[in-house]
Amino acid sequence: MAFAVFAAASMTAAEAQSKKISYNQAWAKCKVEIGANVPGSDTTTSAARASAGGACMKKYGYRLKK
């Protein structure tokens, strides 16, 4: 039984990777999402916006480089 659950989870992850959107599409979606959810653009909120942007891109399978 546990094997069947693991196999189903593995297939779902493999399917998700094959449907990965491009970096530019992910960036566009994240810009919209962050703009709506993280207020402000001054220096006090820039760290919050950068963190939210990194988390959003990770959700789509990309990682931001330093």
C-alpha cells in the first residue's frame, strides 16, 4: 500500500516537471502576484519583496541566484 502511494506521488512530481513553464512566464506571474500581495516599494519593504519573489519563483521550479 505504501509503495502505491509513493509511486503515485512520484508520477505527480514527474508530470509537474514536464509541464514546467518558462522562466520568463514564471517571472511575469510572480511580478503580478507580488505586486498584488506585497505592498510598497521603498527600502523598508524591498527585502520583503525580494524574499517573496524568490519564494514565488521556487514555487515554479526556479531559483534566484545571488
